[in-house]
Amino acid sequence: MQGLYLIKWLQTLLYYLIGSGVWLALSLPVQAEGRYQTESFNEREWLLYVPDRFSEKAHLYLLIVLHGGAGNAQFIQRKLAFEQAADQLGMVVAYLNGSAAARLGGAKFKAWNAGRGCCGKPYRDQVDDISYISEAVETLQSRYHVSDVNKLAVGHSNGGMMLQTMVCTTETFQKVVTLSATLMVDPKQCAKAVNNTIINIHGELDENVPIAGGIGEKGFLDIPFTSQKNAQHIFESAGGRYQLVVLPKAAHSLKDLDGSARKFRKQPLVELILEQFSLTAR
């Protein structure tokens, strides 16, 4: 049984690395004017981007970015690369790390405990990612003097599920944009959803986290994911707003989502994400 689990884990890891463009992204330079810094916080590291034109008097934004399962902060930074938009908008971008996704490869491959089986070792160990993210946001918000309305967050797959859990159970974010994600929290825990917003951008052909819910054919864990219909019902019954944006002919990966956004919406994925926050960077 453990051998079968390991095989499925390696298959999904390979799919993630190729499908999300990680190998290619690791070699691509990012053109940006600001500075990167890696910092330790509560026994994990985050990757922080601060625009050069940062001013404590400016109306600064804080964007929190959460990687997917078997990813890490550097992977999703290279793929989404919000830095050029950050320079234009005056936005500090914090790419956070989850904890080890499995016993093997934990230094590189990380995940989040988003609830209801998802995902991997963080869920089995009941890692308190809600507190970790909340404290990280509070620390960065205080450091850069960011108002509550200027706190933004985006996450992919397991990272998106983590954010959906956050807006259900905490007051950390008022609005999040999630990618290829769904709501995995117990409805009884969704007490903080009132007036909060989830915008979930999802590939029409996603076989990892299907729009219709259930166990994904390309997933490595036998987790029955919540359908988008039920996620919307749960969140809106708790007083929030849930909006699904479907990208035609796209699967689960960031590469697929970006390709569909460019083809069918004539805009890159990063631009589509910022648009959900009513932000434009050209």
C-alpha cells in the first residue's frame, strides 16, 4: 500500500514539475526593479519582493502568494512573477512556504493543511497553517503599514484551498483569488465568511480537482474534492460571495491556466488575477 502511494506521489510530482513549467521557470530571469529577500519566520522561510520605490507614506499593497501541493515559494514565484506589476502598483509580494508535503523531499516539496484530507503530511500532522499564515500577514502588514483593504492573496491548487479555508475561518483576508482550488473546510467552521469574497479561476478540463467534484483522475491522493457548486453553496450560505471563473480547455497547471487566459481572454494569467482585485498594471 505504501509502495502504491509512493508511485502515485512521484507521478503527480512529475506532472506538477512539467505541467507547471517549473524546470523551465528555474532558468528564466525575472525583470524587476525592486529587491528580493529570503527571511526566516516561525521556522519556515518566505521569499519577499519589495519595490525600490517603496515609501512608508504610500498606499502600499501586500500580496500573499501560496504555492500548490509539492511546490514551494521559489517555484510559484518563477511561474507567476508578480514583480513587474509590484513595481508599478507599489506592492510588496510575499511568497510563503508550507511545510514538508511528505517524509521524502520535504526540503523542496511542500504543502498546506487546508482541511478534509488535503493535503499530505501537513494534514496528517494537523499542522496549524491558519495560525502561521495569519501571523505572517500580521507581521508584514505592520512592517509595511498596509491597510486591511490592501491585503491581497492568491494561491494555486492546495495553496488556493488553504486561502479558501482562511476566508471561512479567519478575518485575515476580505477577498482572495484562488486557482484550481475548492473549499475543503467543514461548513460548521465557516463562521467568518460574512462579506468575504472568493474568486476561483478554474480550468474547464481540470482532472486533478474537477469542477464537478470528487476524486481527480490525475490526483495522487484519494481525496473527494468539493464540487464548485457545493463550495459556492457552503460559502454563500455562511454570508460570503463565491465566484467561479472557468478558463476554456485548461487543465490544472499554472501553465494551462495561463495559456487559456492568453488564448481566450487575450491577457496573461497574472493580469487576470490582478483584474479580480480591480488592479491594472501595464
